[in-house]
Amino acid sequence: MEPVQTPPQPPVTVPPTPPTPQRNPLRPGKKTDAAEGTATWAPVDRVGLAICWALGLLFCAIAVAIVVYLLVQGIKFLRPEMLWTPAAAGFSESETGGFSDALFGTLIVAVLGIALALPTGVAIAVWLVEYGRPAALARVTEMTIEAIAGIPSIVLALFGTVIFSSTALGFLSRTSEGVVFGRSFFAASAMLSLVALPLIVASTREGLNSIPRHVREASYAVGKTKAATTRRILLPTCRPQVMTGAMLGLGRIIGDTAIIVVLLGATQNFAPVEGVGFPLDYLRGAGTTLTNFVYEASPTGNLNQPQKAYAAAFVLLLMVLALNAAVDVVHRRARKVGTWSH
Amino acid sequence: MEEQLPQEYGPKWSDQRVERMLGALVVGVVGLLLAMIVTVFVRAWPSFSHNGLAWFGPGGNVDDQLNAIFLSGQNGLEYVYTFHGWPLIWSTILITGGAVAIGLFCALFVAVFIVEFAPEWMTNVLQPVIRFLASVPTVIYGLIGVVVLVPFIGNHLVTEPQKASVAGVISLTGYSLLAATLVLTVMITPLMVSIFSDGLRAVKPGWLEGSLALGVNRWRTTWKIGVRSARPAIVAGTVLAVARAIGEAVMLAMISGSVGFAPNPADGLIFIYEPSRPLAPTIVKNIDQLSSPPANATLFAIAAVLLFSAALFSLTGYVARRAMSKYGAA
């Protein structure tokens, strides 16, 4: 047998691999990076795509219209002094003052509501993710949170009238001749915190679930208890998600009207309780917020001062836009921190 | 000498204790929900027991009935509970159904557009827009509806002969089913879009690629494979939107017309211009009657109906989402 002489191979040159597209390589690409145009599509499909474009542009147009309309009306009717003048009784829009009480009312309700909802929501989320025993209770809790998210706020408000009118909770609102009024900043904020609760729980759970198991194990391995791990490692890590949830909840609290109309008393000014020390007298008293002011000042409301309604709605919209922008910033920062390697 | 441990290692923050404290809080929240359900139904009971199933049926003028109920509680007379809520229920069904039907159509197309077909700049515009529309307070939608949409419908869409044809029954001013449905659609569509697009993004890429490899174009692949496998998300989003729409009170109180009247589709297209008032706005409009015991019971009965239907819908959504995670598309 003659040994087979292999001829010298020319050096294999590996062609440089083409760079993979960075944006989501797992999906069939979008229109911009797809080889396929719409030229080969059946006419029906192209009509469908046209509907997509039309609806997408329509929603952009609606959003722009809302912002521009309120911007124009707001600039026309908003006077800076409205922000620090309380509402007053009068016959024309020039006599009825501003809406400072409503503005401060919104701030009070936001602070109190989130102060109640945030610790509760985070605690529930921690229990669900880190403890969650017995499993049946965990399932029931999930369903409870789901149900609270679906309950109309007007029903929460009616329930609030029952619990805060009870004599036991009389110290949270005004009491006259043994009858508890049951409408106060405390009452409204407590019910509003239920509106924000599901958002905070969902967001915090998402954050906790995204932390891989080995992080917890590393912490247990150096002797930390579960409670300490949660407090020192897990919660600081998912702070962006907690903040996102809190701000989404804040948006819902600021925007809710039904609970305010029912549980904050039908006034346009602060009505502090007499004979109580400073912050408590206001918090136990009735008041108003921007949403309630817009509702009452709109042409269908009791005040019917559309110009002030525009101005207040403009301020409210600015708050919502600012919150949206803040959520965006936190979200982006959370993504920049990076994901865990599993 | 005993070493001073940080507080969190001491008996005060031991694991068992923390677990028990958190568990107590969770039980408390669950208990609160149960208490709410029980309270609402107990308070509602007089109204339901006096009317029986007729509560849900038609008969007489609802607004007159509500007024009589309120007055009977004020004057120390015998309490009156007679209430036939059909016009309110029918109005809720029409407005919610209309808004969800239109919203479902729009949201499907917009979600498909965002996930699959929009160029990147369009996605970057559309996503914040959807998030913004979802976060606008309802009272602002109500205000814009009252000052823009309602006058437009009243002055330009409703014709004089139409106004004259129903003049004896009801006045067509623009506060209408149409206005309420349109504004509600804009309110709930963003909610659906965000849940739908999450579902569409979670579809397994391999399934879509398989279809594409067979030569099916991207449009049909998206609808036949993507949308179909995201069905649980679509059910969940729709159901949440229904729950939100049923519970919407303030915006509808502003623009639905606030008349206890049941628009009849058999009258022809004019019914979309007719005013009505769904269940939730009825509570808002009559909230100052809570001090009258029979009126209180009636309002809680309305709340009980809302609570029941909203809970039903959100639990359906919960079940649908659990099913979704079973398919691995969540």
C-alpha cells in the first residue's frame, strides 16, 4: 500500500462572520430590517397594514389634540395667582378666586395615600415572593390583589363611607353630636391607597422575581437571615421597580375623582376641624382636590366655571406628564443597571 | 462580653417573626376585601329583598323611583324601596359593550403595529403616547368630552328633524351614548394595547419563524400565528378593559346625559344620540342621598351589582392569565 500523500492544503481563510443585527435577533425583523417588502402581499393584507398605520396615527393625533387643547386653554385662562388664591363664592369667574385649596388637597392626598400604599404594597410583594406559605393563602392573596385592582373606585368610596362613619374611627374625621361625618383627608387617602396598592405589588413582585436565586443563596451563605437579605440585598436591588410602581400608583391617586367626590366632602375649601392641633385639624377635615375641582367647575358641575376648570385641568395634566416622564427616567435607569447573569 | 449584633439579627427581626408580621398584614388585606364584599351586600340587602328579580327589570321611570326612595327616608314615612334598574343596566351594557367592541378592534391593530410592523421611530412615538393616554385622569377626558365632543354632536351630527321626532320624550343635546362610548373607547384602548403587545412579544420566535420559512408573508404570520398564540393575553386585556369600563363613574356622569332612559336600538340609528345613565354614574349623581336609609340601600345595591360584575371579569382575567403562563407564552 502506498501511503496516500495528501497534497498540501491551502490555508483555510475563515470569512468574517457578518455582524448579527443588534436589535432583538430572535424576532423576525420589523419592516425596517426585513428583506420582505409589502409588494408581494395580497391587497387585503396591505389594507390591513394601512389600517394599522391609520389607527396608530389616530391615537397619536388624539394625544396631541388633548395636550395642545389643554395647553392653549390653560395658557389663556391660567393666572399664576390662582395657584395661591383659595376658591371663594362669587357670581362671575373673576370673583371666585383660584384653586389653591384644591392644589394643596391633591398634594396632601398624594403624600398620605402613597405613604400608606407603599409600605403595605412592598410588604405584600415580599411576602408573596420570599415567603408565600401556605400556598393556598398565597393564591388567595394574589386573587385579592387582582380583585382590588378590578373593583371600581366608586365602590371603594361607598365602602369608605361605611367604615369611616363608624364611631370607632371617629377620630379620623369630624364628629358632631355623636354622629361621625366620615369624610376627611384621612378617609379619602386610605381608600385611595387601595387604588395604588395593586400597581405597587405587581411592580415590586416583578422586581423581586427578576433577582436570580443565587444572589439570595450567596447572602444566606454568609450567614444573613432571610429578613436581613430582603432588607439589605433584595429591596435595594429592585428599588427602580418599587419606584416605578409607586409613581404609577401616584398617578392613579392624583387622577381619581370618584373617591374624592364621595369621601372628601363636597366643599371647595379646606374645612379644618376646630379645637385640634395643626396638621391634624386639616387632615381630619373635609377638602377638595384638583380632580374634584375640575369635576365641579366643568359645565355639568355645580360651580360651572369652565375657565377655571381648564386652568385646573391644565395643572393636573402637567402633573401627570411630569410623573410619566419620571417613570420613563427610572425605567431607563433600571435597564442601564443591567440584568443578572443566570 | 456579649457581642453587640446589628438590630436586624436580634430576636426582634428574626425570620419567624418577620414572616408572621408580613403574614398578618396579608391576612389583613384579604380580610379587608372580604369585609368590603360582605358590607356592600349586607347594606344592599333591603333593596334586593324588596324588589326581588324585578330590581333588574324594566318598569316605570328610574329617576322618579330614586327620588321617591330618597324622600321616603327623609320624611319619616314608611320606607319605599321600589326600584327597576333596567334603564341603568341597559345603558351600562350599551356603553361598555360599544366601547369594548371598538376598543378591541383598535387595540388589536395598534398592538400588532407596535410589535411587528411599525418602523422604529413610530414605535418610539406610539409607546409613550399609549402610556400617556392610559394615565390621563378620567375627569380630564370628561371635561374635554363636555366642552368639545358633546357640543359637536349636539350642533352638527344631530339634525333638527331628529330632535323634533323625539321632542316629547327626551331632548337630544349631544349628551349621548355616542359621546360616552367614544370617550370611553379612548380611555380603555391604551390599557388593552399594553396588555396585548406584552402578549404578542412573548410569542415563541420559533413559531413565527417556522411560518415565515414556509413562505407565509409577515402579515399573515402575525395574525395566524402571533395573534392566535397571544389569545390568552387578548382575553385578559379585554376582560380588564370591561371591568374598567363598567366601573367608570365620573367621566360618564359628565357626558352620558344623566337621564334614566333606555335608548332603544329598534328606533333606528337615532338611539346613539339619546342620553342615558349607566349604573356607576348613578351613584355619583345621588351621593348626597346616602343619609336616607332606603336610598342608601339602593345605592349600595347598585354598588353590589358593580362589584359582582367587576370581580367576575377580573377573576376571568386572572384565570386567563394563568392559562397563558401554562402555554409558556407569558
